[in-house]
Amino acid sequence: MITWTDSARTLLDNHNQTVRQQLLASGADPEEVAADLRRHIEEELIAAKIHVATRDDIHRILSRMGVSGMDSEHSLGRPWCKRRMLLIMLAAAAAFMTLVIGLHYRAVQADSYPFVVPYELGDAKFLYGDNIKIVRVLGTSATITVGQTLCVEGAYTLGSRDDAMLAVFSTSRSASNSTTVDPKQRVRVTRGSGEFRLIIRMNDDGYLHISFYPVDSGSAFGGVHFGQGNGVLHYQPALPTGAKQAEAGMVISVGKEGTIAVDGKDVTDEQLESLLVQARNSDANLTVVIKADEATQLKRLSVVMDSCRAAGVSRFTLQSR
């Protein structure tokens, strides 16, 4: 859903009013063209992950289509260029075809996965700033069994690193787990929030989970399990920095000179408390590991621990290095 500011709406209305007479003269329906144009603009905004349409956004899109948004505000009554008219009509046709193709695609997908699959969530564990939310599960059957195909839709938030692979897998209960990975099982995501749609075929009996993985290779660094009944498994992702850190959602290092770093990045005292609050909001059971040298100033350790308490984080431990 796109929210339009008043200035953005006014700019588009002025443009539509400008071309209204030319559309009528050509035999086109101005209201239909205006609706198609708005739909095309919103599709571009959605593709660019823009949720609030501003005047500049509309001007930029109109300009890319060969229509100057600024001209639209000041050119009422100005003869409409045939080239621009053609571009508008082509854009309207393209928007219409996009809509038709989209509806057809959704219809095909609905036929491919006609069942809504009930599921329950298992344990979930994420690094601070990360999250995965399953919105719905569709399938070729309402029961999760070997041979069925599942389509999992949801939303993610990635804040612990710049990019990652988001993937759905089934951890086999036997030694016969298939190593074949369908490209539809995973997608590369970048820092921020977005939606996902992953497809997996149940080749054997296993525990389903959606997890974050390093882009190159490596173990999962967070995820959530789901399934039906005994398909739910407790989840304990392996973090790459050692067993003691594996249970930590945040690692804070305090240097000999009193510098503070969160997961290797230097932060100020004010930034530290803000990051702790964000992490605590994402994970009510957040655990923090505070790493320090023997020569670290005690007052700087106190700053870190006081920040944890101020952010509502009660689970923190001190670790020497």
C-alpha cells in the first residue's frame, strides 16, 4: 500500500487534467488512462521499496516516462506533444499488461499450491537486529509429508550485517538427507526489511526451518523452526566466534583505552545504549557478552553494564580475553 502526500497527488492530478482534452480527442477514456498511469507509478514505487509517494518521486517517474512533472503544473492548455502522448498511452498499455500478467501469475501459483498448510512455530533465535516472520504456508497438500511441496511466504529484517542468504531447509531425521538445493529454496537479501517467498519439496522426513546464512558459506546465524506436531525442533544456531558467544545476541568489547565496540564496530556511549534498546526490543531474552582485558578500566566496564541495565537487559556476562 502506497501513501500519497498531498503535493504528490496534486502533481499527478494536474498532469491528468493537462492531457484530458487530448485523450478525449483521441478517443481514449481519460479516467481509465489516469487509473492505469497511477497503477504504473505505484508499481514502480513498490519495486523501489518506496512506501510514501512524494512530489519528487512522482516528478521523477513522470520524467522517466517522457513527461515533465514540473511542466504538468504550469502547462494547462498547452498543446500536448504527440510523442509524449504516445509514451503515455504505451505506458498505460504496459501497466495494463503488467496487471494482467501479475493476475495470471498469481492464478497459476494458486493452482500450484491450492492448500493452506496449518503450522506451529518452534524455537527461534536471532542476532540483534534480525528477525524472520512466517506469514503463511501454502502447499500441494494441507499436511506436511514426504513428496509434498511447500510455498512459505513471510517477511524478514536483517540488521546484523549488510547481506545474507535467506533459505528454507528441512533437517533430515535420518542419514539419507538430500544435498540437492533448489534455487527457489533461498534468496539473497540485504540489510533492511522485505518480503520473501521460498519453495521447498519435502524429499524426506525432516525438521523445517527458515534461516539466515552467510552469503559465501557457513553455518546459520539465526532462524525459526516450524512444522506440524513432531516437525518442530528446538533451534540452536552455531555462531562463528566460539561456543561462549553462540548464546549471545550481542558481543560488546571494551579496549584497554576504554573504547567500546559492538560486534567489532566502535560506538560511543550514547550509541551503545541505543543499540542495546533496539536489540532488547527485537529479542526480549537478549544475552550480552562483555569482553574485556585485565587492564581495562573498571569505570568503562561500569558504563557498559549500566547501559545494559538501562536498556532492560538483565542477561549479560563478563568474559576475559
